[in-house]
Amino acid sequence: MYFNFNWRSGLLLIFFVHGLVYAFLLLNKGLKKESNSDIWLSAFLFLSVLYICPWMLGYAGWYNGLECLSCRNFMFYMPMSHTLLMGPVIFFYIQQLLNPGFTFSKKDYLHFIPGALYILWNLIVAIVDGLIKQDYYLMDGQNDPDFADWYIGFGLISLLFYLVLSLKYYKNYLAFIVEELSFADTVQYVWVRNFLIACFIYFFSTLLLDLLNLFGFDIEYTTTWWYYLLFALLFYYIAITGYAHSIEQKKQYSLDFLRYKMPYLLGNVQPTELVIQEEGTTNVQEQVNPDQTEIPAIWKTKLIDAMEVQKMYRDAELTLTDLATHLGTNASILSNVINRSFCMNFNDFVNQYRVNEVKAKLADQANAQFTIMSIAYDAGFNSKATFNRAFKKHTGAIPTKYQIK
């Protein structure tokens, strides 16, 4: 196979090979462990290694038809820039990673129609020119369709749209877990934030390059190569870190943003409408805001009993849904009780009880032989980092301050 090795083509080839290796590793891992998020990340890496091919193979001499005409035709007829697919892949990777209950449905295929149509068009062009006309007909033979202005612009718009959707989804997730999980700190997944930052760097660097070309700046071919090297570094970081941070959910929970009225999704949703029927009158619709209704004292009493007497906070994997089921109500009502009666979210509410138990035990001489972390684990904390953050937040001090000497 023709390949002109030089430092530019060779350097991108290294990233190309490593990217492919990580893509196959993630695909294999995803299939064996039935981890769909790993499969989505594998798809992202496949698209990424294809994205650098034009510059890797271009510097290897494939665009030069004098020495390898079949190489030149391959470059023109083989679509390698799939920004219309990259956006949806990123979005579904984020959903699958954060939501244990997410299932890819038939309607989700609609997100991939633009990218599929572009591939189909390239296939038609290749068949018409290569098999029917046997000459450049639908293709002009001079310009690679992947670098057409309309395609680059459309791809950038699509990528930005899905990056914004992914960012909103992650923000909603962070808002949700503090309302639903008592172990929210351990499932914040900082990796997702870093992944999105890397994707936005790719987007804005691409936008800057295209804007410079649009406004008449003469960007040389050799200068553009550095942009592709930057992209190669980004996806290499994503490959290594993404493989290391492959998430295996142990505690299953339902990710329902609407349950707690996540602002990014609800927008201007109006308060619940209740139909009131009075004798001898027709139905009248009255808007009732649930946040303005009085909370029955019985629920607050039941909640305090569950925490102070039954000590349910000691369950390290306690969720709001678990607690609501135990009390015989639903998560939405219980969340409202906690938010309005105690002015805090579920995560802080539970951790406050855990911190108070740790403080009490540290001050008791009978517990002097126990380590701080053994007491913390008994109180329901599941990691040292989570315990230290919660203790500092609720007391403003470090645990040793309360430990009896």
C-alpha cells in the first residue's frame, strides 16, 4: 500500500493506530459487559480516527494522483468527516453513561438521518462515477466533498446543537442526583465534564479555523495540519481517560428529571391544573401551585422517625425513592417535604444526620479505639472524600476537631 512516511503523516498515523486500538478495546469491553456507554464511546473514537485521515493520508501522498490515482479517488469518494454523526453519538454516550435505565428507542434513530443521508449520497456518487459513467460525473475530481462549505457549516451547527443538549443533560443530572441520592458525590462523574470540555475545545477550534477562512485569511495547508494534531491529542485524551473511567452502575435508580421540575427541561410549564366539581355547577379549572399547599405534619413526623429512630441514613446507598417507598408515599411528595420543611435537598438532609452521628461518636470516650473513617462508614458514608466534603460543609471544621483525645 502506498504511504509516504514523513514526520507529519507519521505523527498522525500514531494517533490513528492508537485511536483504533482503544476503539476496539472499548467495543470489546462494551459487548462483553453489556455496557452500551462503552460502545457509544467506541463509535466516537472510530469517527475521530476517520476525521484525521484526510490530513494523515494527504501528507502521505494520497491526494497526489500522479503516483497513486486509486488513492486519490479513494480520498474523494470515501466520506471521512462525519460531524453530522459525531454530535448524536456524543449525546447518546452522555445519556447512556449517566442514566442506568436509558434505552435506545426506534425514534432515536431519527437523530442519525442527516449523517446517514450524507453517507448514502457519497455511495450514490461512487456508484455513478465508478461503475456507470466510469469518469468524474457527480464528482468534479478536484475538491473533496468533506470540505465543502455547506457541509462544514451544517456539521458545525449539528455539533453545537448536540453539545448544548449534552451539557444541559449533565446539568440536569447534577441537579437530580442531589434530590434523589444520598451518595450524590460519588456519582457526579467529573469525567463527563472533562469530556464535554474537550468536545467544546474541538468545536471552537474548528469554528475559529472556518471563520478565518471565511473572512479571507489565507490559512496554509501546513498550518491546518496543526489543527488536526490538536484534534488528535483531544481524542487521544478522551480514549485513554474514557477507557479508564468506564462506569459500571451498581445501584440502579430511575433518572427522571421531570420528577423534581428540572428547570432546563420544564421551561415555562404551568402549575398543575385541578378540576373542581361543585354540585349544580359545571367543571371549573383552578391552577394550584403545589409549593403553596400546606404540608401535613404527619409526613414530617414520619420522616423524622425514619431518620432518628430507624436510622435509615446508615444505608450508604439510600435513595429518595427507597425512603419514600418505606414511608408509603412517592418521591415527589417526599422531596417537597424535605425541601420546604428543612430547606435543603435530599443529599444534604441525609448527610446532616450522618455527620451528626459521627460528631456524637467522636465525642464519646467509648469510641476512642475506633478510627474516624470506621465511624464514618458505620454512619452511612461510602468514601473518605465524600465524608470529608460533607463534614466540612455541615460543620465548617475537620473531623479531628470533634475527636476526643
